[in-house]
Amino acid sequence: MDTVLPLLLIFVIALLTKNNLLAAAAAIVFFLKLMRLTRFFPLVQVRGIEAGLLLLTVALLIPFANGEVTLKELIHSIFSPLGMLAIVGGLLGAYLNSQGLDFLAVQPSIIPGVLLGVMVSVSFFGGVSVGPIMAAGIAALLAKLFLR
């Protein structure tokens, strides 16, 4: 019961805060635990992030397949001032995400804070629940700046 209570709490809070992605994730993990399918935990833990990133990347590439972004627009965009800023944003984002994954691996105790921050952002500030890894990366950066 000790291991499922936090999942139920996260599920209920996610529902109350209309964070459907987190509610679904908590329900899936709760179901796996309830059905004693914990042998799948390591697989989901290791490959889940990769699968999620794959689907996110596929979604981002759809405008190319739809013809919404042409090769000419792509080349023009990359070399425009906004395109250069987007490249810098991509570099920073990827770096912070790597820091977030590393930080979560060595400090899993930050997970409740990251989830709480994401839930508050989704509920009150129009945030989108795709950023727990980025949130952990920002937390890692803040920890390096303020806790040393």
C-alpha cells in the first residue's frame, strides 16, 4: 500500500488540476503495479523516455510531410535571425534535458517537486505537461548556481 498511495495521490491531483497526461501516466503505472507486472518497470523506465521522445519528434516532423514546411522555407528559416535563435534554443534545450536526465538519475528525490511544479504550471499558468525532464534540467542548473 505504501508504494501505490503516492501514485493514487498523483493521479487524483492530476485529475483535479486537469493534467491528463500525468493522470494517464499515473494510472498506467498504478495498473502495472496492481497487476503485479513490475517486471516491466525496468523496460518502461529505460525505454519509456525514448518512446516518448520518438513520438514527440514524429509529431514535430509531420509539417514536413504535409508540405507545410518546404525545403526552401527550411533553408531560409535556418539562416534567418529567428532561425539562429531557434538553433541556440535547441542547443540549450537539449543540454538542459541531458542535465535533467542525469539529475533525476542521481537525485530521484526531486521527482515530487518537478511533478508539483509541472502540475501548478499546467493548472494555473497554461503550461504543457511535456517538460518534466526540462524542469529537472533547470532544477539541476539552479542547484549548481545556488547550492554550491
